[in-house]
Amino acid sequence: MNYFFSAAFFKVAGIAIVIFILADMLWLAVVARHLYFRQMGYLASVENGRIVFNLPVGILAQAIIALALAVFISLAIIVENRLAAAVCTGAFAGFALYCTYDLTNLSFVKGYPVFISLVDIAWGTAQGLFAGFYVFYLTRFFRAGF
């Protein structure tokens, strides 16, 4: 458990947070922008025909998710130092984290779109899977012999 207080983990987690946030911003601002607007525009703050994000809150949420993924994936690497373990753990953790958000919204937000939940859960699973790759290789880079 000392690994989580090491310089190597801080570097891995810091870079993982940056990669995760950039990927999520690309997803939200470019790839899925129109989809989210069409499906959820009525729930969002909209200016000039675009959804307006509360950027500080969004970045904080993304950083927390990315840090959680880095911790879960690092635990898998500690237990079984294999890429497959890191990627599978990342995919499952991303799935679980995004399911928590989306299924909670479906449970009480009136009119929350099921389709968006499915797309979002798939995206979270993909984000976790990708995190498995980069956390694994960043860990190898910053902590040779791990």
C-alpha cells in the first residue's frame, strides 16, 4: 500500500487524470456534442444553441473518476502484473462508475433518456479500458521492475 504514497503513483495518477479529462472533453465537445444536445438539451443550461458546462465542477468530477480508475487499476497491477488484468479491471471499473451515475439518473430524473444512459455507460467502459492501457504502461515507465 506504500505504492499509493510514492512519487511513481503520483506521476501515474497525475498523467492519467490529464489523459482522462482530455479524452472526456473531446468526447463531450466534439464526438457526442450533438447527440447529448438532441437527447438532453431540455435538461441542460443552453446558450446560443449549445450546452453550457460548469467546467470547474465537470473537471473535478472527471479528476475523481480518473483517480479512482488509477487506484483500481494499480491494485490489479499489484496483484497480477499483466496488461490483461489492468485492462479488464479498468473496463469493469469504468462500467461500474458510469452505471452508478446513469442508473441513478434513470431512477429519479424525470425523462432521463435511456439511450443516453446506454451510450454513456459504453463510453465509461471504454474510458476505463483505455485507462487500463495507459496506467499499465505509465506504471512500467515510472516504476521499472514493478
